[in-house]
Amino acid sequence: MAQRLRGISDNEAQGAVRDLFEGSNELLGRTANLLRILAHSPAVARWFLPLVAAVRQPQAGAVSDVRLRNLAVLKTSTLNGCRY
């Protein structure tokens, strides 16, 4: 299945989207591909970023084991047929 929406690159990001990407880099250390796609609708992306940070980053409130979270990500990716 091909990706239908292309993610917004750092060079293309302007205004609120650029701020969102900068916040993502601060919270998560990078800007995830899903966030780049959601950035086509900045309101949705602004809602999504704190959720991901709270689930994944201990300093943002995550309480689950890192290894368990990574296993869940890998299993989900495998079930969905992700290639990377």
C-alpha cells in the first residue's frame, strides 16, 4: 500500500508547523513521519504530539518500560507490514 499523503519536510515547514516540528525535536529528539503527515492538519498534529510524548518519554510522564514500548512498536509495525 502506497502512502497517500506525503509528509511535510523541514524545509517546507512554516509557521505553526515549523513550531510543531521544533517542539517534537525537543520532546522526542526527532520529528516522526506520522507527525509530518499529520502536520497537513496542524490542529490534529498539535493534539498528537503531547500524547506521544506522554506515552514514550519518561520526563513527560511515561511509566511503561522502554523495552516493552519498543516491542509493541515492532510488533505493530510487523502486523501492519511496515518495511522499515
